[in-house]
Amino acid sequence: MLQRFSISLQQLNPVMGDLAGNRRMAEEAVLAAGDVDLVAFPELFITGYPPEDLVMKRAFTERAMAEVRALARLCANGPAIAIGTPWIEGDAKRPYNACVVLVDGEVAAVRTKVHLPNYDVFDEKRVFTPGEMPGPVNVKGVRVGFPVCEDMWEEDVVECLAETGAEIIVVPNGSPYTRAKQDTRMQIAVARVVESGLPLVYLNQVGGQDELVFDGASFVLGADRSLAVQMPAFRAAATTVTFVREGDGWRPQAGMRAPLPDLDEAEWSAAVLGLRDYVNKNGFPGVVLGLSGGIDSAICAAMSVDALGPERVHCIMLPYRYTSNESLSDAADVAERLGVRYDIVPIAPAVEGFAEALAPLFAGRDPDVTEENIQSRVRGTTLMAVSNKFGGMVVTTGNKSEVSVGYATLYGDMNGGYNPIKDLYKTEVFRLCRWRNAHRPEGALGPDGIVIPERIIDKPPTAELRENQKDEDSLPPYATLDAILRRLVEDEASVAEVVAEGFDQATVRRVEHLLHIAEYKRRQAAPGVKLSPKNFGRDRRYPITNRYRDV
């Protein structure tokens, strides 16, 4: 009877749609795994996750299946392989989300995902066919169960596997990061271990895919709920866990124990990883952004440098008559600390050209937000011109507070390809700036020390679109605004519920009104990293034409 069973866990970063490239990545991982019994990969590894409507294109799924079969042949003399892929079987009109087990150059078994999530960012019921209750797969004499991702979150699949003779549970996952998600995953995994009495391997992918960031943080639990292996968060890694037979069961040997980040480090790491993968996987040579001397552009510049290195970040100051000397010096200070290319492009000629061209049409009307928006749009056009000329992607820099209430200009400061702070409220931006000044996270390509000058963090925020302008001229203090927005957005609380917590009724009603009327702007905003349980875009989908108000 077999006494030892080893599994190589491949917490890797696939590229969406690069079927041959992902197969090559898997092949290299198998060859590097050495003398193990099974090499395991995350959910839908061969395609990337989530493939969304790509899997409804039959040619896409068939090519994915062909790459899996090619992997089987190429690794015929190696260990068994468990890899995630879409799979077509029988008369199903849509493919299955499957874990395919390869042994001796052949497809030995296919296990299909039973529970298809259809909440938050997930939309699997529309594109996949639900699978049947699975039994275990015999892998070199050991009966291994392969519940796919969501199948671990429900009781019945692991229960079925245990009842049909599984000895070890291996869960391939494509589980995106949100705050406190790791604790929730661990609680669910522990519950499955307690119910089944079996050891459990939780294997998650890592990397950015559009708005989602997968944090890895894979782990192994013994049947006694002890933590045997903890893989790192936010970076690719591989490790081998060896199970030793004890009586009628298997016990995982202690292995890798990577520390997990606290909340601030996790938020920063997720934003940086999301930006890095968006830029790299889409083939941009680097990024360009407007550096205003304010905190939002400063944190985006720091994240860009941590993600890509200073040589791939181009910062541009775009001053006008309302730009203060303090902003000029603060922007230059940030650029010097980060070591990036820094240029100054005055926008007065363009702004005044628009004013002159529009003067006959605007005659008899006082200046208002129109003229302010022209400044913002000239800046946006300038950055897009630099992007077109040199190829760098424009990073847009609006925080969640501004995105919520529409304190941003379409075709102006909202211009850009990606926003690393789209899901961070202004108060969270302040907090993370202070955190980054005190820490340099592992893998960051930026410098140590204070990268965002303290006076940028401490000075009152302003868009500098008119004389002596401050954000709080138009908005409640950010501490108040963010507290109200969290209740209205994340919790979907009513105005009455928020007012009952001590907030001014007129303020709450005004914030709710601004939140509703800014929906059309959010629909046109760049994608950005999802960090919270409810981001704008995948999570929160309100109609643009909408007369409902909470009265």
C-alpha cells in the first residue's frame, strides 16, 4: 500500500486567451516539479479566469481542449496533472468548467463544476453548463476529489466525494481578492475538513485580469484542521506538499509557511499587481500620468513605479493660471523621489484658444463650471496625445469618493486606460500613502523611504480649476462623505438608515442624489482594481436613466 503521496502546487499567473502560452507555462511547471505524483493547477488555468463570453465561442473551447491534450502527450512520462479548462461533453449547449486529470499521456478523468456562481463579479450560469455530482479520481492509487472553486463553498460536493471514497480533497480556484477574503476562505475550508474528515488543498491562481486581482494565498489543511502549508499572497509560487499515510488517512507534512499581508499591504499589493498585469498583458511599454501635486496623482505615480519601475513611468505637470507654486514644487518633489521622467507642459495656450473660439457663442454668460471643465479636458487631451505618440497607457487617477459623486470630468481627468485607485475612497488614499511612506512591500520596484511628501498628504485637496478652490467647497468633508458612501454603496442602506446613525439629513440626501446622477460618468470610466466587496462596474450595476430617489 502506498505510504507517501506528493502534490506540486502551481500558484501561477496565466494570461487570458493565451492558450498555447498557458500550456507552455504548465509544461515548464510540470518539468520543474521533479519527482512528484501529481502537479495541480488552478481553475480554468489553460484559458485564464474568468473567460466570460469567450467560452461561448466553440472554437475557443475546442482549442483549449486541444492544448490540454497536447500537454498530456508532452508530459506522458511525468507525474499526473490536474488542470482547469472549459470542456465540451455530450449534448450540452455550453461548455463545462472542468478540472481534467491527465495520466500517462491521456485524459484519465474529467470532473465538472457543479455550483456555478452567479453573484457579485461572477456570471457563470450564463456561460457554463452545471456539472454532475463528482466522485474521486484514482491518481496513482490515491482517491483524490477535485471540487472546483465554488463547489467548496457548498456542503454537498465535498460530502459526496467523502461518501464515495475520496482520501484527499484538492480544490482548484479562481478566487479574486477582496478585503478579508482570506479569512472567509479559511473558514469555509475548515468547515469542509470538519464535515468530511479529510485533508484539503486550496489552490488559487494569482495575477490581474481586467478589474479582478487574484491573490493566490493557497494553503493546505490537515484532517485535524492544522495548517500545513501557506503559500504567499500576490505573487506566483510553487511548492510541494507530501502526504504520509497514517492508519486509514493521510496527513500533510509541514511545508512552506509564507506570512500573509495585513490590510494595508494587501490593498497596496492588489492595486500594484492589477496595474502591472493590465499594462504588461496588454503590451504597453509603460504608462503616462498627469502629476498635479495632489495626493491622488501622487499615489498613482507611486503605485505605477512599484508596478513597472521608474523607467516605464512618465509624469507630466500641466499647469494653468490657478496652479499654485506649492503644487509645482510638490509634483517635482514626487517625481524626483520616484526617479521618473518628469515634464512640464503649460496648458494656457490651448485653454485660451478654446476660450477665444467659444467667446462669440458664450457672449453674455458668466464663467462657470464650463470653463473649469475645459481646463480638465485640455489636460486629458494632452495626456492622450503623449500616449498616442509614445505608446504609454494613460493612468487615470480618480478615487472612489470622486467617482461616486461625479466630482470628475468626462474626457478630462477621467481619460485613461486604467485606474489603480478606482475602488479606494479618499480617506483610504490618505491612509495608504502614509503606509507606503513607512513600508516598501516585497516585489515593489520603487524606492524605500518617503515617496509621497508629507505636505501633499496634509494639505487640503483641491482641483485648482479656479482661484482658491478646495474640494470641501463642493463636497462634505471626506471623512463624512466616505462614511455616508460606504453605507449607500457597499451596504445599500436607505437614507433613513444613514440619517439614523447621526448624519445630517440634507447632506445624506445630497450625496444620494449625486451618486445617482453620476452613473452615466461611471459607465464611461476606465476599469480599475476591485478591492472592496462592491466596486463600481462588475458589482454595482444601476440604470443610468433612473428617477428613483430614496424619499
